Amino acid sequence: MQLIDGKSLAHTIHQTVIADVATLKQNKNIVPGLAVIIVGDDPASHAYVSMKEKACEKVGFYSIVHKMPITISQEEIIQTIEMMNQNPRIDGILVQLPLPKQIETEKILEVIDPHKDVDGFHAYNVGCLVTGLESFVACTPLGVMKMFEAYDINLQGKDVCVVGASNIVGKPMASLLLNANATVTITHIHTKDLKSHTLRADIVVVGVGKPNLITADMIKDDAIVIDIGINKLPNGKLVGDVDFENVAPKCSYITPVPGGVGPMTIAMLLANTLKSAKKRK
Ligand code: GUN
């Protein structure tokens, strides 16, 4: 069994971004800029945004965070995004999800200029991804693809089971895998017999948010397991969706939590923002 070390891979990507930022500054006097909107006071969302902010600072990006109260109106969020769309110093715009109930998330995401949509959530970018056109791709699934690449894991013809069908993770993950010629099964909350699907898979990618959802009896020998889940147990311990202790010995490769996919999400956000800045007029 080999661990897929997301922390170390993300560190390598950060170093590349730092070097590219210096070149961009020197040659074009461009400093990549990321704007983040966060609504309400969900501690997990604030923790993620704070990590994103710190990462921007570390690699030399310009970054601004707009903290908005939970009572904010949809119109006010839209106006803020429209300002960011016009701001020449901003290359990437990210609205931290989930948004409060009174806000229509799809309407908000559609206001973001697709060329600044570094989260890849705008319908334009989702459409490009599905049709195999160049686009911004959601950071977490993109990070998983980088892990496969870094560990020389060939996806062509592999049976891959994606557990979870969210717009943020499961659906873009399945599209990327399909584009890489894998045979993809997407399972979700209504799937009748999850185990029958995971047990057949060469690769299981799970991002649901349920500790111990994937147990050793659900995984075939030498499978590859990618755990996207991040769950905080009552004792404060961070775990994924996989019963790591019992599943890991059966796997050829597995990602740990923490130190697996999580750091890659942030690395891809930096990479997407840098990509946008390189295209700045
Ligand atoms: N909420 C959970 N994951 C993400 C993410 O990758 N981007 C945004 N904007 N919100 C999230």
C-alpha cells in the first residue's frame, strides 16, 4: 500500500506558483488577484476561507475577502460580484458555499464572469468540462486528477466508482474521469446497493461527508481509494469518509485525511487564479 501524499504534492505546486508569480510580476507587472465572498458565520466555511487567504499570501497573490452577514440580500451579493467582475486587479472570484437558504446559489454563480470563475462552478465552465473544452475546473476534482498524474496512475479503461453526486465534487469528478477514458459509475444517496458498485471498482473516489461510509468489505484487493471527505468527530479528530485503518491495507494506493485531497484543493485554486492572471489583458 502506498500513501498518496497530497500535502507534499501541494507544496511542490505552491513552489511552482511562487516562481510563476515572480516571472509574471517581472515581465508584465501583473500580481494575480483573488476575491472571496463568504456569507454568514459557519465556522467550517470561515476556516476554509482563512486557509485560502493564507495560501494566497504565501504565494504572493493580492487577495480580498468580503465577509457578509447571513441576512444579506441576493441583490447585494450580486452587486458585489459585478464590482469584482469589473475590477482589473481581480483575476479570480470565489463565492464560498453553501450560501444561506434565502439565496439562490445558481443565480449567484451565474453572475460571476466565467473568465474569473476559478472555482469552475459557472454553467459555462461546467458545459465546457462536460464537452471536453478548455475551462476552469472545480478545484477538488482537479486536484484529484493531479494526484493520479503525479503517481502515474493510468485511468484509461479503469472502472471508477464515484460516491457522491454533488455539483462541487462528484459530477465534475465523473466528467474528468470520463474525459480520461475511465468507465465511470456515479453513486449517490438513492443508490440501492452501494457496496455492489464499490466492490467492482478499480478506483473508488468518495466525497460525501460521512465518517466510515466506506469499509474494508466494500473495497476489492489492490483498489485505489481517494477520500475527499473531511469530517470533524466529536472528539475533534479530522477523518474522511473511509475507514482508513481497515481499508488502507487492502489498497494499492490511498489518500490520507488530513494531508490528502484537502491541500490539493487549495493548490488548484492558486493554479486556476494564476492561469486567469496569465490571460489578463
Ligand atoms: N464549499 C465546499 N467546497 C468548496 C469549494 O471548493 N469552493 C467553494 N466556493 N465553496 C466550497
